[in-house]
Amino acid sequence: MKKNTQALTLTELIIASVLVSMVIAGVVNTDFAIRRIDKNTNQDSQLSLATTNMAELIRYDVRRTHGYIDNALNSAKTGINVDIPNHTVCFRYDIQVAGQYTPKNYADDNWSCYTQPAGNTAVYQCLFNGGAGTCTAADTFVGRLVSDEFSNATILALPSPQVVANRATGVFYFDMTLVNRADPSAGAHVLAGSLTKGILDNPQFSVRIQENIGDF
């Protein structure tokens, strides 16, 4: 009796192998794309959260600044000290002495300061009593930003931290922009004088702080 046998020819085997390879490649590429999207989403979320948290810390200190409005923008009066050479901004606030606040006495106030050491991406926060100072790496680490964020920010086409007196509108406010990236040590990504969102593997996030201090 003749047996009915079936066998794969070499051509069929090659075609089957190609098809299997294509399916595997598709699965691998899809998995890679999903992982990449997940990674970028996580980077964006973490970057946004970290930068926003730092901005809120600074906003809080701006809001509780203790002083009075001075047309000359004297930090000893306004309670905001921008120290460009030392990459530091400080905010003075009233404290209790013997259980009582002393709004008429600035000498006993505390200063909350933020320093980004020269050439560093790390930002540190610290407190001083009786005058502004400069934080060091031994103080509280509050996050990372693009370097020189607290000093000469012209590398980012942005102004340095400043106290602004808009005499046309009578508004007196603190102005600063925080710029951060997944890798803050990478390039500035400035395009035609404006900040971009960075690149896919190194997203960028910025927060503008414009906090009203008072009126003239």
C-alpha cells in the first residue's frame, strides 16, 4: 500500500522561518516602543514633579517674606536678597521671640536661602538668623536644575533671579525661572533665544515664578 506522506520543502522552510522572524521582530519592536514610551512618560512626570516642588518651596518663602516695599529695591528693607556672585537667593521671614512675633525688628528674623554652587546642578536650602548667607553641600538638598540657574542665567536666554518694581502698574514682585532636564548637566537646548522642550531622551521642564510681594 502506498503511504501518504507530507514533507516541508526547503523553500517552504525558508518562508516559514522568514515569517516567524518577522513576527518576532514585530513583537520586539512593539515591546521596545512601549518601554521607551513608558520611560519617557516616567521621566516627564518625575521631572515635572521635582521642578514644581522646588518652585513651590521658593514661592512659599516669597509669600512669607518679611519687610516693606522700597523703591530702591534695598534687600535690607524688602527682605529678598539676590546674591549673584554666590549663586544664592534668600528670603527673610519673621519669627517668634519669647512667644511673640516681632514685626518691627528685622535683626532677629530668619533667612531662608537657596544656593546652587558654581558649576553644579544641585540646589541646597538652609536657614540663617540675623542675616542672609550661602548654603553648602552640607545643607538640605532640594533637587537639581540646569547649572547657573541662581546666577547668570543668560545661558538660558532668561533673566537672573530678580526683584522687579513695575512702577507703571504699581506691582512689586520676585521673578525667577527654574529649568530642569532629566539630565540637567546636558546642553541648554536654546533655540532662537527661547527654551525648547529638550530632546526625547532628555526632556526639559521649566517653571516661571512671578510672585507678587506687594504694592507701592
